Amino acid sequence: MSITMQLATPDSLGEIVEAVAVWQHTGGPVQLHPGDLGWHWRFGRRKLAEAVRVWARNGHVLAVGMVDDGLIRMGIAPSVDEDAAFAARLLADLSDPKQGVLPDGTGAVEARFGAALRDLLDRGGWAADEPWTPLSRELIEPVEDCGLRVEVIEAHDVRDRIVDDRVAVQRAAFANSTFTLERWRAMAAAPPYRRARCLVGYDGDGDAVAAVTVWSAGEGRPGLLEPLGVHRDHRGHGYGRAITVAAAAALQRMGSSSATVCTPSSNVGGVATYVSAGFQKFPEVTDFRRTS
């Protein structure tokens, strides 16, 4: 059977997003999610297409990778979880700079699913990199009230003032943020946002204090929080926990089976916030970094 690797095209991104959505399953690892692709879409669909690699066998998409600054984040179909031949082809392409996946020298692979690929990376001399903590909250029981007034921005319900607040909180929450109104519009106009929402939380004085974007992968599949932040001028009041609870409630209303997130283990405060919002912490995972 023929295995091919190719660059995505702007016109193929919709098909790729749907393939990645189908691979999400409750209880599985937090691997590349439609929300990751949707968040990256803020730079435009052409930029996203340039970052995405697709592996297919006989025309059927079985793996997708999104390259970001020397790291490729992988999504792998459950049907090839233990497929040694497919994993060997992935590893060959990841290891050879001439294939245009990872640059020469050091490069990193985020492969949280795909037992065969993870085994080959481990045995092939790829070293463990930065540890990450995956967290998940099941959405079977009703989600409690978060205690904040929360405004929701859907693809068909865009209020300029709320969008302005969404952008402002993002920039105030992350010191190096390049988020802009134009980038929000690019993200919100993209196919993944049809199953997504932005939430903005307000305190008693009417100030926007926290924000999050939640992404559904479809009914009965895990949803993703990406990104979530609290305004730097309003930290220390529990707003991180509140907007996290609001995010879980939004995903439940959208039919998600669970709410998932993965954050650097070094972000001790962030991990504690998710746990306080009812998320279960799972064992750490690491990326794989090429050492030579």
C-alpha cells in the first residue's frame, strides 16, 4: 500500500479538520485537535496550509502534523495506532530534513498518540523534552455556575464590543501576544469556528477579566480549551477558575463528551486552576526532541 506525505493546500484544510475531528475520542490522549488548527487559522488559511503536513495511504488521510517553530504537533488516526510500517514512514519523514517537515539539527515531535510511532521515536534516540500535564473534565453531570457574567461570541452572533474585549483580554493575559481584531476575524470566519465559541467573563464592575476559546470536535467527542487567559490587572480573584468552569459548561451545551487541555507542567498555577475547576490531572507526557 502506498504511503504519501504532502503539504496541505488552502482548499484541503476543511477535509483535514474533519479527519482530525473524527480521531478524537473520550479517554484518549490530548493529541492534535481541530481547535489547534482553528486557533492557528488566525494567521490566515494560506499560512496554516504551509504549516500542515498530511500522511495518507491510498488516498485516505491517516496522520496530520502542524509545524510551529521547529515542533510538529501530530494527530494520528486510531486505525494506525500500532501500525509499524506506517510509523516507520512517519519517522523517516520526521528525521530527514530534506522532506521539509523539521529543520536540520534539533527538532521536536509532539506525538501523544500512536503507540508504534512513540516506540520508534524512543528507540531511535529521540530524547524526552519538556513535560506537559494533560487534564480533562467529563461532562456527564451538569456543570455548576461559574459566578461570572459571561458573554458568548458565536460565528453567527458577533457583537463588536464583546469581540474588542476578547482581543483586549488576550493581549493583557499573554505578554507576547500578537492577537488583533483582524486575526480574530480570520479565525472566526474559518470552518473550525463553526463548532467553537469565545467566552468573555466580566466582574461586578463590568470589566472584562478573563477569556477563553472552546472548540468542539463534534457531538460525543472531547472538546478543547485553547487558549485561556486572565487579564493581568485582574489576577488573584479566582477568575481563572471561573472562566474554566464556564468553558466546560459551554462545551457541554455543544455536546462535547469532555473538556480537555494540556499545559506545561512548569505552569504550576495553571495546573492548579484547572484542577480547582473540576479537571482531572493525568500523568505527564513529554515531546520527543532529536538529539543529532
